[in-house]
Amino acid sequence: MKKIIIPLLLALITILSAKTMGQPTLTFKMDNPRIFRSGVPSQKTRFTFDVYIKASSESTYLYASQISFNVANSSFFTTNAASISVDLSPINNIGGYYITSSKGWASGNTGFGVGISVDAITYDGSLTQEICIPLTQSFQKIVTIGIEITNPAGIAGTAGITFDPINMPAGSGQVQEYALLDEVLGKTAGYIPHKYAAPNSFEGRNFSDIYMGRIYSSAWGWSQYTTKSGQNTVWTTAVNTSVWDTLLAAATIDTAGSKAIALRIHSGARLKVKVGKDLTCSGATEINEPRGLWIASDASGTGSFIDNGTINYNTGGTAKVDRYFSQGMWHYWSMPVATSTAAPFAGLFMRWYDEPNHLFQQIVSTGYTFSPTRGYLVWAGG
């Protein structure tokens, strides 16, 4: 009997493996956060972001998807689906593709979901009319989502948004579905598509800790919770502020007298305080990127950053402070923070003031540690 059962078991495993191996999987990510006030007839301020998707292999066509989120519901209206906006124009604007959506809050208002599926009703049966969006191995935007922000929670709170993998799994019996090209062309409403293989994956960055008072993203620039239509930024109003991304061209402070309650510079982001401009933060500042905060300086002056709370450097975060020195003269200078060394001044002549002896002593080692209570002389050469 064993000689019969074992080959049959191996054959069954082989058949199941053939069905699942090579079956494509999905990866999701969220990006481009911004705050936007719009709506007819009433104006609503929404936290808005984009969702991207990619497949592990080419030549699969998305038939249906369910995207679910966990949220910090104290910051949002969670009473009905009207507080959620869903824009499918990234895929519906492509000629020949017909996709519909549904939306709603989860039980207990702890999260919400967006369902996307083929609109088979609008399909006319022509061989040139494709009704499923093609997915590739590169991320492409599939939907733009907005959630209505409460006031004042939106000014001080965080979005607290993450993907909810429990409610958007792939695999047998789930809603992440695809079709192949020859099945899309000439498809009928009764067709049952294939299932993407489990598990889905999700890009690590999310909006669990992004502030909704004021946001910078490279795709949209600065936006802020406001009573005015569209995107507005009022730097004289102190609100919690997040810098989400951009390293090639840093987010900038272009206004004198700029204020924030708290400042969070996320990984992959940089904030530059321009020459002659200033930012005062009345709460904690968090920097999660090397040189994430940049205080600029040139011959005409310097930028200014004042934090009346604390500065937390997380995951390698640092600040860069420029100091312009004219050539051919000595400059009086002091260091406002502890633990900084003379290494950035390599090649310059430096002296520290020996107060008891009323002398300036030469600094010869780049490992010399500056003291915030001590005065220095710097010769810039020339």
C-alpha cells in the first residue's frame, strides 16, 4: 500500500506547486501626502495621498483589488463614507479602461477600505476595448484617496495611517485578482479571473506619524490645514509640521518669522532655512535623516532655527549649520552645542581663548571637542 500512496502524494504536491509557483504577487505603497480643501457645495479639508501598486511579473491585468487602512480615528471624521474621497483618474483616464470603486469605514471606525473592480457594464464587447489596467514591475499610481480632517485634531494630530494587511490579502478566495491579456480582450461579464498569490507586500514607509497641520512633499510642495480653498501655507501660524521627502531640492523656509509647534523631518527628507529667514519651534523637533535640517549661510547673513523644546536625532539624523567666513581675516566664533569637534574646520587656523591666562591657544587636532562656553578665533586664509 505504501508504494502506491507515496507516489500519489508526490504527484498531488507537484500539481499544487505547479499552480502556485510563478503565480504573480502584488506590492503596495503610499506616497505624496498633502492637505487640500475643496468640495461642492461645502468645503472640506482632507488629508490626501496616492496609492501605488506593482506586480512581481509583467503582463498581468488588474481585475479587482481591495485596499484597506488602519487610521488614527481621533483625527478624522469617521461617521460615513462621504468623509472619504476616491479618485480613480490615474487609471480611468487611460482610454479603454473601465474601473469602478466602493468605499466605507470599518466596524468601530478604526479603519476604512477602498474596493476597485472592473466595470463590466460599460464593456461593449469589442476586441479593441480593454477593461483591466495592465500592471508592471514598476510602481504606478492606481488611486488618490482623501480623508476629511477634524478640527482641531487635524492641526495637532497625526494621520496614523498604515496598510491593513489582514483585510487585503491575496491568494485563494481573496479579492486581489488579475487576468491575462488574451483573457482581457473580448472578455465577458461572467469571466472569473485568477487570484494573485499570497502574500501581498507593502513598502515600509507609511503615514503612521505624519503631522496633518502642515506638510511638505516633493510632488505638492507645502500645504496646511486652513479655512481657505486649495493649498495654503501660513507660516505665522504655529502648527505641527512634517517634511515627508525630497533630498535633491530641499524643502525651504522662505518666510521670516516662521513658526511651528513641532517639527518632524522624516527619513528621506531635508529642510533648509534660507539665508535671512528663520523658524521658531515651540515643541520637540525630530530629525530622521543625515543633514535633515540645514541652516544656510553666505556673505549676506545666515538663517536661524530656534527650538524651545528638544531636538531628537533618530536613525542617524543630523543637522548641518553653515557659517560663512571671509578670507584673509580672523573671525570670532563660538559653538552653541556640545560634542562637536574641529574636524569640519580641517585646513583652517583655529585658536581657543584661555580665559585664566588671557591668551588664545592654538588648536592642532581635528579631534578637539568644542565647548559651548568657550570663545574661538578662526582664520579663513586668503
